[in-house]
Amino acid sequence: MNQDCVVSMPDDKTLQEDQIVSMLKYTAIYDALHNEEISVHEALRNASEKKYIHPSTGKEYSFSVRTLYRYLKSYKSFKMDGLKRNTHKNKGRPKVIPIDLCEKIFSLKQQLPIRSARKIVKMLELAGVSEKGFLKERTVSRLLKDNGYTRKSMMQVKQHYKKVNIEKIYDLFVSDIKEFWIKDENDTTHKIYLFIIIDFHSRRIMHAQFYADGILLRLEDCLKKAITKFGLCSKCYVDNGRVYIANNFKFACAAIGIKLIYASVYWPQGKGVVERFIRTCSEDFLTELRINPVRDIGKLNESLFGWIEGEYHKSPHEGIDNLTPLEAWENSLHTGIVPKYVSPVELANAFLHHTERKVNTYGVISFEANTYETDVGLIGEKVLVRYDPLDLSTLYIYHKDKFVCIAKPIDLTREQHSQYKNVRKNHEFEPKINIDYPALMAEHHRKMIEDISEELVKGNHTMTFDIADLQETYAAQTDEELARPGFTVQEKESDMTKTEYFDVMKGFLSRKNLTYQQKELLHTYYKDFKVFNKTMFEKALENLKTGFPDAENNLLFYLNTIKSALDDK
């Protein structure tokens, strides 16, 4: 039964607060101590259902069964002293936090509003800014709340996105990962991952590459290639994905002087730069590959590099005043910017992974089912082990932040880290600097056009059966509309709306709804067919369905052929 319980005691202001609270706790466990008619558990369960009211303040208290068990144990051991609240010696005297430390706390919260007080404390301790144990989670939480740095208030205040102007190259790189799908030689579909690193100021691609998986090693590989080709950036803007928040990645960037900035809802431009590139890549590059798929990831990357260097880097970009990425890059270089490079050895060392191990009495450490011999002077000490996850034959031993020795393998049963046991060291594609990738892309397009021409001359793929009829309809429609008073291009292009276009396509494909991927694929072709009227377009598709059994699977090929034939009338 739920019932309020008021402590029966005089309202004596001389009573200490801890005495009052002790009496409240004692009242709650009284039946468990003295009532022999019911079990201890039942007594405590009944007590947990009641409310206990402070005689002076009127504040209500309630206790869980687990808490009451703890009070009962404390009372049996220490009597009433065991029920007193644990108070800090400096109660009522708030800990003085230096102003510069407060500013760092506020900055970390501003950078990522969802970042917890616990995380902030840990970050400050790991960075050596705050001594371990000096800051308490509750203290930081109260500090943030008292100064208006709550997640709710920050979301309300910062409703307008801030405009960030990155004035030169190398100031900020932006990185992201995008998933795609590809078919192999056996027609089996596999997920692949596009890793991208882009210079914010110029929109030039520092490096972009498809990988078979989205693990940390691929991100490290992509960043190393970008740095090798172009040099170091000051800051790198990333999201909060698993590979980006990995400690090994954070330490690697810190080692070579790159400051990581994690995505914030208050600055969408950072992520938007990469998303715009992904959209362009999907529309201009990947759409073509859907018609002529590349089933080998190496060939896919060759085509990607060719498209980036031959098309993307040479195309005007709205975000940089219609300059091309190459023009924006060169203009910034001419201001006197000197790229900063890292030696190959320093770069490789920075991306070594690390862990801690204790050296046993024989001067040996165990790691990943392997044993290694170290310096005997390290016996009994904890050491930092740095290693390449794909090559465990060599371990680098550090003690107190100083390199000591290279551990010699005694028993090497595992050559790769278990986390990456199925990863091949050279699985990722290595771009070669002596290949003209734009020329390869041009050759790919030339061959594709030749193949289309060959298809057209085959008996089963000739389009002459209905082209003349469609040309006549198209010509009549065009002449009629051009003779209409006040006709404009915009008016003509509105003959078939986008909704009508997709309705016709859904009917042709015999599907009630189109997937996002299908819509994306067909969307780029709407601009070519919106000049048709709905009836004419339906007729063209019906002729396709009647004459070509493979029309649905090769839809874009046939649509392109129809449009080309009509344009050449």
C-alpha cells in the first residue's frame, strides 16, 4: 500500500541535517529491524512503496529496495552513524576551477553539444590539461548547467548556422565515407566503401578511393596517400563515425600535427562539401557505371581517378564562385603557401597502432598469441607497444614516452592482428603516378560508344521499327507548340511533369513504388524526356516492352537510343 510516512520527531532547528536524514532512513528500515511477523524483504519492499517527508522542508524522499538493503547493512554495522550522509569535507565551499580550465570545458561543450560531462573530464585528463581526479563529473555538469551550456539551451540559442570562411588551401580538409554496391565476375553483389578527403577552400580531392571494407586501416591508408601527394593540413573535419573516433586515428593525427574537428549540427557546410561531391560523383560518374558496370575494384578506382582528374577538377563549382577546383587551388598556391610534407618514416610511425603490456620476469611480453623478447631492464614494467596490425613480426617498445627497443619475436603464430585477420595487406588499390587516368577514362567512353553503335546495327536491337512514327508525332507536337501564341521554352518543357514521368516509368516497370536508387537513376534522364507529352512517352515505352524483352533491364540504354534517334530526325 502506498502511503505517506511522516517522521514523528520534534521540529528542532538545532538538529543537524545529517541527523534528520538518518532518522528518515531509520524510519524506512524500522519494520525490517523489529517486525518479526513479516520477512525482511517484505518489510523493505513495503517501505520502498512509501514516501518519507522531511519535517522541516517538506521535501519528499523515497528509497528503492536495493538502497534500503544497503541502509540496513550500514545500520547493523555502525548503528545511526552508518545512516549519515557521506559529505565532502569542503561541503558548502565549491571547488575553485581556474578560469582557463573553465574556458576549455565550455569550448569542448560548444564544439559538440551532446558531449557529456564525463567525456569532457576524461578528455581533459588524457590531454594533461587537468590532473586526474581534480574534476568531478558532477562538478563539471553543474558548471555547464549554471552557465547555460545545456544541450537544450544550446539547441535553442544556436538556430542560425554560422558561416565559416576558409581563406586558403590546407586550412581544412574534410573527410567522409560513402557506401556503394558492386557486382563481381560471378554477378554477386558486394558492398564497397568510398573514402574521400577534400580540401574545403578549393574543393580539390586530396584523395578518394573505393575499398572493399570500411575499417580503420582504410581511413588511415586514404589519409596517408593524401598527405604523401599534397602535404599536411592544419585541421580535418570529420563525422562521429566509429573509425573517426578511434583512439589510434586520433593519436596518429596528433602525432603529425593535424587537429581533428568533429561534426556539429551548427556547421553543416563542413559535411555539405563532401555530400555535394558524392552527389556529383553519383550523377556524373556512377550513373555511367550502372550502364557499363566495372566489376573489379582496381578498374573502378582507375575510372574514378580518371573522372576526378579529367572532369571533376576541371568543372566550375558553384561553391567557389564558379571556379574549377584546380583554378581555386592554383590561385591559393600563388599567394605564397608552402606545403608541409612529412617524411615517409615519420608518417608510417605516426599510424602505428598501440597497446600496453607488462614485461614478465623473463623479459618477455605476450601479444596476439605471440611472444616477444624485450630489454631485460624492463622486467616488471608496463610498456607501450606500437605495431602495424598487418605485420606483427616487428613491435616497437616505448617506456615513459621514450623508444627503448624493437621486440624480437620468439614464437610468431599470428602474423596479423586478430581484428584484421581477414584483411589482405595489399588489398587496397595503389594508384600509379605514371598512368594517365583521364586518358583511360576517355578510352573507356570511346569503347562504350562503339559498343552502343554495334548494338544498334544488330538485328534484334534496331530501333527503326517505331522511330519514324515517333519522329512524326514529335515533329507535329513541336510544330504545333511553336506556333502557339506566347509560347516559351519554359512552357514547352512543362508538357510532362516530373510526377507524370515517374508515374509512366512505374507503370512500365510494373512497380507501385520506385526505390530511392531507382529514382536517383531515372531522375537525371527526366530533363531529356520532359519535352515529350505523356501520351507520346507511354507509346515509346510500350513499343520497347513489345519489341525488346530485355528493355526493363537495359532501360537507360534504350531510352538514350530513342532520344538520340528523335533528335537526329
